[in-house]
Amino acid sequence: MGDVLLLNADAQPTSYLPLSVINWKEAITYVWMDKVVVLDWYDDWMVRSPNWETKVPAVVMLKQMQRRRGRPRFSKTNLYIRDLYTCQYCNTTHTRKELTMDHVIPLSLGGKTTWENMVAACGPCNTLKGNKTRMKPKCKPYRPDYYDLVAKRKQLDMPIKHEAWRTYI
Ligand SMILES: [Zn+2]
């Protein structure tokens, strides 16, 4: 789980997909490599080794602008965000653990693993649907653009690890 908010050189999160959160080890590595500026620290969190000790950054900003991708790539996380963690068959929201990816047209019938043929489905619905096409998803699956996913990502709760994050999210 991530602890450090990573911002682009323009102080926007580098990616909302998922939100640019990296773990503290990565963040400290970036600091050492001089790739980031630290904007905020955890006051009460120190990490130590025999040779060094450091506070843990809460918010870091890249020194060099990182370009955004035009189209979000297909991934499980992005798919769940597009479908708002809602099973597309029974229309109830689920945690990530409870969800599965379902091929609307099953693989066995030539269905592809693409934005246009994949939906989020809970385990029971996925099992019920099996290799048939009788069950139809609530919404026709589509390929989202970056801003669509960003907007949806914002509708979902995200864990705020440090108050300073609110300034940038
Ligand atoms: Zn379901």
C-alpha cells in the first residue's frame, strides 16, 4: 500500500489511475536520486538503518515533467474504476477482492480481453454466467478516455494518508 503522494512537476498528481501513490521506500529512493522535491513530511515517522535515518516524505514532486498517457491502458484496476467497482450483472458495489473480470463474449466463443468486451462482475454472477451469453451487462462496455477515468476515480473513496494530500487531490 502506498504512503507517499507523487506529484508531477506541475504539482498535479502524475496519474490518477490509480492515484499516484508510491510506497515510502520508492519515495526515499527518488529523494536520494534527486528526482523529486519533498513538499511535506510525516512528522512522526522515521526510518532507520545502521548508517542513516530519515523522516518519510508525505508528498513529493517530480523535478522533471512526466507526460501523461493519452488513453488509459487496459488493466484490472482501470476496468474496476470504469465500472465503479459495481458488478455489471447484479448492479451492486463490491470490494476489489470480491470482483472478477468477466468476458462478455466468453473466451471460448472468441471473445477478446479488451475494454469493449470486459466488465467487472462479482464472483457469484461470474459463476452464474459461466460460458454463456444469456446474461447481459447493465452498461455496454467501452474504452474510456483518461478524463473519464479520472472523473470516476474521484467518485471513489481514496484513503488519505496525510492531511497535506488534500491540497493536491
Ligand atoms: Zn453480481
